[in-house]
Amino acid sequence: MSGPAAAGLEDRVGFALTVPESWFELDLAPATRDDAVRRLVEDRLRGQQELWEARQGVMRILREEAATAWDSGAAYAACLVHPTDEGPITASLTVSLVRGPVGAEDTQDLLGTLETVPRTDDGRFTSVTAVRLGDAPADCARSYGVDDLPVAGGYVRTVFMQTFVRVPGMNKYFVVSAGSPVVALAEDLLDLFDAITGTFRVVPLEPTASTARTGDR
């Protein structure tokens, strides 16, 4: 596992999250992300001949993920690209800070606003539940399943998980969103997303904190 990634956001509220070493943490800023992705991929793949030859495709996937994350308002993003004989296994994770629904006082109220969809004949479904992340003081609302999610020009069937972590004392939530188009591995990926999200912590940040990466836009 890599070390915690800290991101500073408004109200001096931040978070810590640990992702597996095989994941790429992405620079989302439009002015710097293309070069940052190139350096990241070249550093990771140099000396691995088979993967090195595929580096342009890896760069394209990561740049697309970074652009999508930025456009959606994310403060942090990480991505997995794992080549296999059957094609790449890809997944992404983002963290955003959003305002909570008006009148949602606790996790149960928030769960009531999330849609549940029974499993269809073609395998799509959406479930909601409450989960406890580590030593967090309260449960978090979670939505997960398999669905056709919109992308540029159409829809892609995706295994997804969204976990809503309330900021103490505020009607704001960190939304930890993970997804992958590799629905054949849905159960394994949901377990992976759960394990990564389980490392998430809300942390207060001092204005002089040297480890914080600003998420202000």
C-alpha cells in the first residue's frame, strides 16, 4: 500500500486515503496533467518491455480518467490499469466534497434519498447500505451495484460504489466514488473498492500543513 494522500479543501477540511501501490494517483489540473501522466507512466513502465510498448494506450486512459474526474469536480483521483491476455483491467476512484441534501440529518435520512434497483435479467442492480469506516464515529451511506453509466457518446456498463462520508459538524459529505467497466469481475472489484474506501479518514488541516495538496479550484 502507498502512504496516505492528503488533500486540503474548503473550511480546512481534508482527508487521508491509502490506495494499492499498483494504482496511479493522478494530477487532475488541466495545465499540468498531460505532462504529469506522461512522466508517471514512463517512470512506472520503464524497463518492462511489454508494458513499455503499450504506454501510449495507458497514457490515453489515464488522461481521460483525469479529465473526467476534474470535470466532475473531484479533488483527488487514482486509477488502475492492469494489462492481461484478455485485455486491460481498469478501475478508477475519485473523491469529491459536496453539500448534503436539505433535511438529511443523519445517515438514515441520506439512505432514504438513494435509489435501490432490483437485479434485472441482464445483471444490473443498485443496492444501498450503511457501513462503518474504521474507527469513524458514525456509519456512512453507500450505494453500489452494476449499471449503464453515461460517458461521452453513450453508456458503459460499470460496476460502481459510492460512499458518503459526512464531515463532522457540517451538512457536507466526502463522496468516495469507485468504478470499473470490467463487470465480469464485479464481486472482486466491489471487495477491492470496499477495502480501499475503508482506509478513508476525514482529517483537519492546519493552514501551514506541508503535506496538504490543495483541492481549491
